[in-house]
Amino acid sequence: MKFLALDGFNLIRRIFEARHAETDADMASVVLAATQSLKRALSQHKPSHAAVVFEHHDRTWRHLLYPEYKQNRSATPALLVNHLADFEKAFQMLGVTSCSVPSYEADDVIGTIARVVSDHHGDVVILSTDKVYLQLISTHIEVFDHFNEVKRDSDYLNKQFGIEVGQYIDYLALVGDKSNNVRGVQGVGPKSALQLLDEHKTLENILQSEDNSAPIRKVQQAAHDAIRSRQLVTLKTDVELGLNLKTFRL
């Protein structure tokens, strides 16, 4: 089994913005371009199963944990949301099913799909530019930047950040995720975070360390922020989808 999981809004919003769509008439070209992108991805990756995962634009479990979550983001344009059915219909014409789960982001749904497929010894290609998916990388799971034609696997993560896949969530917990308004630990930047993880391996070890250095004290004094940030950036892999893998067979 080879499963192609597409982050729907990540794909169509970039195309929407690149084409500066402003009216209903403009949307036909956006739908066509998104369909061509999907068709190209199917040809390139040759999956046996595929899904385009969207999300409801409502409050998720992360907003309940942290009300300021994604507060810095502009709302998805109504024009794009209003034509969502057109995208889904066009994707279905290629044999690709669209899905979403209320109260969960596409990230969590894709995380669950990736976990289920890899548990069945299948391979997963996640099509997205969102770096939060890097935490899912394994021998069976890769992330692919469709726009820049970049494969993101464990080698990419090590070269880009100098860390192992298992450390990526702790890295985000320390530095934060600005795109989602997750602030991390104030005063800890990428360089400090990498040094701390190189020396102590995990956030838990950092919080339990008896080292009295300034960076360690900074993290320990902001332990609540670090732990909450870790919760926010960790993808769910146990979402009840209400669908089985046969639904997504091409």
C-alpha cells in the first residue's frame, strides 16, 4: 500500500493566492490548477490510495487548550470556502476522496492516516509545505513539498536542523511555532534550542536537569509554557475517522 495524503487547504490556498482570485468567475481557474496539481502528484508518486484532507473552520481541541492558538492568522477567504465543494467534486473525478473531521485540524487527520497505514506496513507520502508534519517522518512516512519538489525525510531533518526526528516536537516546544501563534519559551531561539537538545536530548531531561546554566534555568522557569507548547504542536494520531482504508483506494 502507498498512501498519498494531501493537506487540502495547504494546496488550494497557495494556488488561490498566487492567482489573485477575487470573484466567483476567477475560481474556475483555481479549481483547474489545483486539479492539475493533484493529477501531477498522482502521476509522480503512483499511490494505491489517496485522500485530500480538509478541516472545518471551527474551534478545535487546541483552541480549548490555548485560546490564542492561530490568533495571528488571517481568516480563510470566504470566496475559497464557498467553492470548497467545487474542489472536492473535481478531485473525486480523479478518484480521490476528500474528508474532514469536526474539531480536528487536517494535521491530526493526516497524522492518524499516516499512523494507521504505517502500522499496516504501508508507505505514506504527505503532500504539504507545513513543517509540523516532520514529526511523523519514519521509514514508512515522508513529507513532500509539492511546490518546490523537495522530499523531506530523516536526512533532510538532520541536515536542516541537526536533530533526530524524535527531537523535533521538543525543538518546536522550545522555539515555538509562529505560524500558529505558539510561542514556546521566551528567550530561547533555534541556536539555543539545538544546543540544549544536543546536550540533553529531550525536553523532559532539560526540565529535570540539575545544571544551573542560564539556558536551563530559562526553560525550567517557563516549564508551563514549554509543556503547553509541546502539547499544541504534537499531532494526534488516534482521531476517529469513521472511514476505513478501502474508502481511499484509487
